[in-house]
Amino acid sequence: MLDRAQIVVDRFRQVEAQLNSPEVLADPIRLRDLGREYKYLKRVTDIYHRYETVRAALLRAQDELHSANDPEWKELAQEEVHRLTTLLANVEEELKLALLPPDPDDEKNVILEIRSGTGGDEAALFAGDLARMYQRYCEKRNWKWELNDYTEGNVGGYKELIVTIRGEGAYSWLKYEGGVHRVQRIPQTESQGRIHTSAASVAVLPEADDIEIEIKESDIRKDTYCASGHGGQSVNTTYSAVRLVHIPTGITVAIQNERSQIKNYETALRILRARLYELELQKQRAQEDAIRRSFISTGDRSAKIRTYNFPQNRVTDHRIGLTLYNLDQILNGELDELLEALRLADQTQRLAAASS
């Protein structure tokens, strides 16, 4: 572990020097990539230096314990050795986790897609609840929420919602949210008070850069049409809505939120690029050893990940068996406890795989 840490420290010094070189400062892409690497390297380097400081202090405390003759002084030295031994073990664990290879997408913005599933109007209402939950979470983290496109449900909520979330580390937190979310509650339209089960799917895509996913113009079919509103009626007479079809994969993106065809085209292209990037990630993950594959990295959007039970104010995440009884707070954007638990479970699994 310490050998790996020293390699990271050496690399940190190299990157730090390169970031100040005129060649890198003149190359925006290289500057961006080195900046991302620098952030990871600095975190590991800081923890490593803290580890070395605590270890040196522990060695001094052990020497004092062995050389102490006064019983009272010996007792104090023993307490200090115990304190520093515990602290060193904690820092060592922190260093092991920090040395895990970072997800290269963690610092990216997010394309978030929410779609109503089984349950009709109730599913659309639940999709609206999920959208508000994530929007409030973004507000708490000072992330920017940009509405790309949406289709309203018949009685409220959304049949489909696509947004871009911009903020530091957005994907590193929200990547755990992809999958099927299930709700159990009494629908507003239920007159006999029976609990129904509905579902909505969430897709979390890292926003891909132009250089990561190159899309040939010949591979895209572009259709334009008049944007339509609730119920299908035309809301303008210009062909501002855009539909892009990626011919090789059949992936289709339709955007009509903006009045400008150019803006809708740019948004559709960003979403198409993100979906193609996710497709490539799924191919890579399919080739990984199943034992080493993270539970959050299966790429399976059909997997049921969480149940929201309103009568019991209960939320259960089925991947890690975590149940919380604060549904009202979670739907208000208080997702930290859930996401922290998922991050820890993911890190623990990756650490076990790296040690095997």
C-alpha cells in the first residue's frame, strides 16, 4: 500500500509542475485532464502525509513508553500509544480507500432522465415526486438544474423528464440512482383506500465530452417538426422541435423545450452523446469479471433498486438492504444518508476486490 502511495506522491509532483508549464496552459484539453488528475492525486498525497506524520508520532510515543520509569509517566505514554495506534489504523483505512482507482466520470455533469413506468397516472405523479426530490437535493448542493425536455402526465407529474445537472462531483453522487424506483401508496384517484404499487425508472448518464464520443454527421438523421404541448396541440408554427436518430444504434432523442431549433438541436446532441457514451460503458462492464463488478455498475436500468412506502414512511434500498423511516425528508431532498451508505458499500466492495 505504501509503495503505491509513494508512486501517487511522485506523480502528484510531476502533475503539479506540468500544470504550471506554458505548454499545458496553452492546451485547454490537457489542462482540464491534468486538473482532474491533480485533484485525485492531491487527496491521496494529503492523506499519505498525514499517515506518515501519525506513524512518526506513534514511533516516538512507543520509545517514550519503553524508556519511561515513572509509573504515572508510563501510564500517560501508554494512553498516547493507544490513541495513536487507533488513529493510525483509521488513517490507513482512509488511505486504502483513497488509493482505489477513481471513476473517470466522477467529476462530470449529469444527464438525468426520469420516466413513468407501470401504474398509469400514479406512476407519472411519482415520477414528478422523484424529480422534485432530485431538484431539491441539487439546491442543497448548489448544483445547477437545467430542464432539457419533458412530457407531462394526464393528471400531473411527468411521463418523461430530461434535465442536465451541473456541479462539482455531480455524477460521483447521483450515479447510484439509476434503476427502477417503486412506490407503494394510496393513489389520489383511489376511492376505497387501497394501496397501489407503481414505478418510475431513472437513468443517470455522465455528460460526455466531444472528444470522448465522436458522432459522424452521416450517422445522424435529423427531423424537425412543430412543438406540441399538453394533449398534443401545436404550441407554435415554426419547426423548432428536433428529433435525432443515430442510425447505427437506433438511439432516438427528441427535444422541443426551447423555441429555438438550434438550441433544441444542441441539447439533443448532448443527450445523444451521453447515451452513446453510456452504451460504450455498458460494453466495457459486460466484459468485466462478475466478481469484480460493482453493484452500482451493472448498467441494468430494469433492476429494482428502491421502494418508497408511504403508509410506513419507509424507504428501502434493496442493493444494500438499508431501510430508513424518513420518507418525507428523503422526498424533500435529504439524500445524504442514503447516498453516503451507497458510496461506502461501493468502496468496501471495490476494496475487497482489489485485495483478493
